[in-house]
Amino acid sequence: ISFFRRDDIPVSLGLLIDNSASMGPLRAKVEAAALAFLRASNPLDEVFIVNFAAKARIDVPLTSDMQALEAGIARADSIGGTGLRDAVVLADQYLRQHAARDRRVLLVITDGHDNASSSSMEQLRRTSWENETAVFAVGLFKAGDPAAGRGRRELEELTESTGGALSCPTTLEQIDAVVLNLARVIRTHYTIGYTPLDPTPDGRYRAIRVKARGAGLSVRTRAGYWAVRASSRQR
């Protein structure tokens, strides 16, 4: 290990809100929670808004203008299916092309499993790994819904492999506390620098595992990185 530090650094962040028909009764509470999340984030963050149903669209491009973000969150009407994977791929590609910050994060708020995407889980994983984007998610799954299990498993796989986290409140009233905790987690960032045993930039994917010793400590990291030269990495 060559260095270790704690940072509260600004990030480029995409807020992805499920706008499918089933989200209609939840929308007002979700909008309030999304605003609370933004207000608890680093004021220097740049944020964009994606509302998605069967199709995804970027409603607000990257900005630090809170009024523009508030308007984008409140702009949508709940209708259609859930194209979650397509929404994440779209947001990841947008970050790759436009993000000004080195650290990139997506926060997804959804109540169901994907039933409308053309993108596969493998494509989704590959895109997130290549772009080094940490994906966090809030799952508003209904108890007893057989489709919820599949949606939860996909979100768990995606968030854990990218160094993010999945939170599933048991009641809608808990969503405010959940998103405020995620804002704190995203802001509390530790950076560890180390020299790999094989420093050759051979373009291969290198798996990593970080362990912390001590009571009550847990580690959240990406599953690995692509060994390429710094000059060849795309922003």
C-alpha cells in the first residue's frame, strides 16, 4: 500500500428514478426522498436526472443547479414497463462522455424487476466495470411479489460488483432515512493506493479484494479494474 486517505470529494452522479406505472402511488414520496438525497450530497457534485419506464431519457443534463434538478425530478408521469438495465447503460455511457469528476456514481430508485430492456445483465456489468462507475440502489419491493426476488438479485449483483450498495426499506416511510444514509456513504470515500505485483498494462481485468480487520468494519469496493495505461483510459 502506497497511501491511504479519507476524502469527501465531489462526484459526477446520475439519479435514475423508475417512472413505470407501478410507481404512481409511490411517486410523491420518492420525489421528496430524491430531493433530500441531493441536499445531503456534496454541494460541488454534478448531477443528472434520468426518468425511465420502458424507455429511458435524460431529463436534466449534468448540473449543480438545484432548481433545475428539482424540476427534472418532478417532471415525469408514471406510465409503462420497467427498462432498468437500459437506463443504467444509458446513464453509464452519458457519464463516460460528459463527466467532469473522476469519481462516478449512479443511484437507482425502483420498485420492480426489469421487464422491458434490450440490454443484458452481462452488457450491464461490462459497461459498469469498464467505466468504473459505482452503482447504488434503493429497492422498493413489495413483500410477497414473486417478481421482486429476481429484481432484487439483479440489483444486488450489480451494486456489489461495482462497489455500491443496495438498500431495501421495508416500508415507504423508511425511504428518507435510507437515501440520507446513502448520501453519507457516497460522501465518505476512502482511497487506497497500491502497487500491483504485475504492473504490466496488458488490458486484462484484475480482480481485487480488500479486507479490513476490526470489529464493526466492512469494506465496499469494486470487484476489480482494467489494467490499461492511464493515457488510454477514456473519461
